[in-house]
Amino acid sequence: MTLNPADNTFAAKLRQLLPDDVIRDADPRYLEEPRGHFKGVPALLALPRSVEDVSVLLREANAARVPVVPYGGGTGLVGGQVITEGPRPLVLTLERMSAVRGVYPEENAMVVEAGCILADVQAVADDAGRLFPLSLAAEGSARIGGNLSTNAGGVNVLRYGNARAQCLGLEAVMPDGRIWHGLTRLRKDNTGYDLRNLLIGAEGTLGIITAAALRLAPKPAAIGTAYFIVPSPEAALGLLAIAQKHVGEEVSAFELIDGQGLRFQRETMPELRQPFEDLPDWTVLCDLGLSGHQSPTDALEAIFADAAEQGVVTDGMIAQSEAQRAAFWNVREHMPETNRRVGSVISTDVSLPLGRVSEFLNVARTAVADVGDFRVNSFGHLGDGNLHFNVFPAAGRTRDEHVGDRPALYRAVHDLVAGMDGSFSAEHGVGRLKPGDLERYGDPVRLDAMRAIKLALDPNGIMNPGAVLSAG
């Protein structure tokens, strides 16, 4: 793309107003997303060091009507971090804003800048004797600002909630460049409209989160992890009820794993150690975080005995060391990479009422088979009803042969989800992949309210245009 005079003028003005190293042309890595579905247009890149820098950037972009694309860790899976058409945008990354501004163990709180990597936030909390419970496969590169902007989920939502539940306050820059100083550590602040929760999950379409006050939790006194073999997803839900009967809300994670995914893993990642030699059709990976004096092994054994008596488990394995626990989780955390190596035709991120999960899995496989010959790997956070229902070509074929089938497959799966009072986007967001789904399945009153909010806060439409709400 050739720069026009307006591009040159805008870039020159930013360089005049900001330190020398803030503005440059965007490297290719800022114009890509992990699944390869979207490729960004050439862009100007901004690497601010302070909230004041961000304020200048948004003020000038708003005045010049330049689109602004927020870029966190680049791990988003719905294309929210790349813009694929239109005028040359400004890609804004907060990777240089990664300071920990304060840790308050006695308050179970910490304040960090938006560029902090999630794993680093976890480590700082751990050093303070606390837990930051947001946990997901990309935590080594995902940044907390992006986690909040997408209201990220992960494996611990069952116990601790989404990213939204981990946030007490925000500092943010609005589209006109004004700074909102909302970085409160208060648990109660009943003073009208909640701007914090409006920005969380907005995917950078209403402003830029520059810092956050985060909620911490006490570290569990003991952690226990087990794999359970279950005869079906319905049985897995029975196991969840039994586990919660035994330890209540101290079930931290409850992951359903499809045997097809394990078989894919054995084919594409043979170096990865599987917990069972004979791969079962369905397994559950369960984490307990106990606060009392009960032994995790005793608790898991009691859960297994009760579940076996009720016929909802057939076998199991309890991690006997931290190394074995890590090996168990390694299988689950490598499932997205496994899927990438096989090459999915579609990858979905759906949520359902727990009572409809088993029905969905049965009916959705039939709906996929009506489109063509495919394999399915469905796994995810069963404890909170979030499944990643992924469709793959038959053995010996590639996803490129089925590009034309993608719309029909998405439509079949998402229609079923909508008909079961579920959501087509459980934790990944809408981005640029799903605005059409939002139009199709979203409540019209809610959509009108969203458009009104967008127009009120971003009247020039510069913030991440085309993400969440359709452009135009």
C-alpha cells in the first residue's frame, strides 16, 4: 500500500508530538492472527510508554479520522487484532507498558499496566502469597489488557469467573484522548453506570485499557488433579455434581476431553505423554484447590468411589506429584496446537446450559454429518458449559478441500446453539469473525443499545472498526 499525503502528515505529526521510538511501520507479526484467517493491511505502529502517550495517539487519530487497532499479545482467535481493509490504520500495542504499579496482599489486589503478560501477573501474585486465577493456554504471551478487552475465560472460570470477575478498576483512554482515572481497588462503588464493565469485553471498540486493578485470591492450601474416564458427556456432568457434593466450590477446573483429540495428539505430537495407553472416548481432567486440611488424594478417591458406584466413571488416575500434574495438564493445554496441526475446517467457541450439553453434542455431530464426511474433536470447560466444537476433514483429506463447506458448518452448529439458548461466542469474543453471527442471533434491542453506546463514545468510529459490530 502506498502512503498518501494524509498518511504522511499524520505520521509526521505523531513523530513530532511523541518520543522518537514510539512510531514506526508495523512489522508483519502485528498484521497476522494465529489461525491465518485474517491478514491485516499495512499499518503504522505505535509503541507508547505511558498513558499520556496513548492519550496523544487517540486524540490525534480521532482528529484525523485514522482507524485504531489495539494489539495485545496477538493471541486472539477471532481476528479482533487485525484490520483487513480500509485506510491505513494505526496499530497500537501496549507491550512497553508492562509495569506492576502496586501489590496489596492484605487487600487481595494488585495494579498492573495493560501490557503485562498474564503469566507474569500470575508470578507476581504468587510471590506475594496470592493467586491470580485467570489461566489459559496462551498465558505466556497474552497480555492482561487484551484479556480484559476480550473478557477472557480459561480453565478456572468454574470457580473464579471470567476476566471481568478478576477486575476491580481500570485506567483507560477514551476515543477522543481523554483519560478515565477509574483505577479503584474498591469492592463497592455504587455510583451509576459501570464504565469498567462496559470497556471489559468491548474488544477495543470503545477505548483503550491502559492499566487495571486486579482481584487476587488466597492460594489453595493443597491442589489435587485427576483424570477420570467417563462413558459419556452426560456421565461427565454427573461426575461434576458428585465432585461438587464432596468439595463444594473447591472444584477449580473441570475439563471434558474428546478421545478424537487424544488420537489426533498421538498422531501429530507423539512426544506428548498420554495418561492412558488405550485412549478412551471421553475423559475429564479435574482440578481441586482445597482450603482446609483434607488431603487432595483422599478427596479425589472419595469422588471416584462415589462416581464409580453411580456408574459415571469407569477408571481414573490421580497425579502423584507436581510433575505428573503438569503432564496431565500438558495434554489439555496442547489441544489447540494439536488442532492446528491437523487443520480444522471450523473451530467454534460455544456455551450452553449444562443440561443441554449432551444433547448438543449428539445432535451437532449429526448436523455436521449432513454437510459431509468430517471428524469432530469437541473439548472444553465443561464445568461452565463452554465447548470448543471443532470440525476436521476426513482422514487423508485437508481443510483446504472444504473451504466452501465452512459457512454451512458454522450455520449448522450456531443454529443449534441458538436453539438451545446458548451462545456462539463463549470466551473468544466476536472480533471480525463473528459480527454476522451477532446480527443473526443477537437480541435486536441489545444490538440497538450497543450501537447507541458505540456512537456516543466513538462518534467518529475510529476504535477497532469492523470488530464486534459490523462496519458501516
